[in-house]
Amino acid sequence: PFYYIIRADEGKSDSPAPEIVNNMDKFLVTDYNFWGAYDIWKDLYVGVFRANQVLDNVPGIAMEETMKQRILGEAKFLRGLFYYNLAILWGNVPLMLKTSQPQDLPPTSTEAEVWAQIEKDLSEAALSLPLSYGSADLGRATKGAANALLAKALMQQHKYTEALIPLEWLVEGEGSNVYDLMPDYRDNFLVTSENNMESVFEWQFELNPSENHDD
């Protein structure tokens, strides 16, 4: 939240810690080893590592082919999501496409190489992911999630014409049967209307019974 919401117009930090105010709020990078940045970097690469494990090992498993392709599509979507966040926060980062080993010393890749891989992962994910899931699998990546994130990745690179293809799929093509605007914008922020028709990719959390959820 600090690197996205607090840096955006809808939030600000009242933290008394100058390292948080500078590095996370005011775009003043005064500490290149700042713990907040380190934690995000580490967590994103843990995600990349796990996605790579799936992509390296699942193809060799004897299993139902549709399920196999869905799992591979989910892993590609997640790797694309992790690298999307790495790209917009750091730009040229190490591009690791195989399960990492302790002795690895990956070189930094160019921003163009990172964005190209994000586009590739999300394009391939969109081909093998389903339109939607049943209630037991809410929160899994869908074809719509892959297309939406692909459009964001393209627009980050100012490839607006190319971004029209996945965006048109969402609002005019097959995705138009799944997604639409809610009657009330507030519905997107209520616990009672989660996973609604505006939700393209939504993390699932358990309710804390000790909290008040009436508001």
C-alpha cells in the first residue's frame, strides 16, 4: 500500500519515521537498502521462484490435459503479475525464467526484455485460463485477469493501440458476458458485494470475526 496508494493521490503517510516518508511517500530514495523495498523485492522474487517451479515441473506430470494447461496458465499469470510489479517499481531487474539455484548470479535485464516477458506470459496465460470458476475456486486467475493485466502492461509502455486488443476483449468480446459496471460504485468496497461483476482479479481473505463488518 505504501508504494502504490501512499504514493498516489488517494493516500498519504503520517508516519513519524523519515525513511518511510521519504522512500515510500515522497519519491525521495534516500536509502537503497531500505527494509520496505527489500521486503517487497524479496516477496516478489519468492513468487517468481514458485511460479518457475510449477512451469518447470508440471509439464512432466501425467494428468488431465485441461487441468495441466490451466495450472500452467495460472503460473504464467502470476509470474507476469510479479514481474509487472518489479518492472514498475524498479525497471531493469533480473529476469529469471527457470527455478533458481543457490549458486545463481542472475544479471540485470533491460526494461524492454522484462516487459516483453510480461507480455509473453500474460498472452499465453490468456489462452489457457478459463473465463470463470465456481465458488470453491474464487480468486484464481482467469482469462479476463490475464487480458486486463496485459492491457495495463502495454499501457505502461505507451502501447495504446496494442492495448486495445485485450481491452476490447473485456468490454466488447467474450469478456463482456462476464464483466460489467456495478449499479453503485460503492459496491466495489463493501464486504457484502465482493467478487462482483466489476472484479477482474480479487484476492480472497477470511473475515476476522472480532472486527466490525457492518460499515
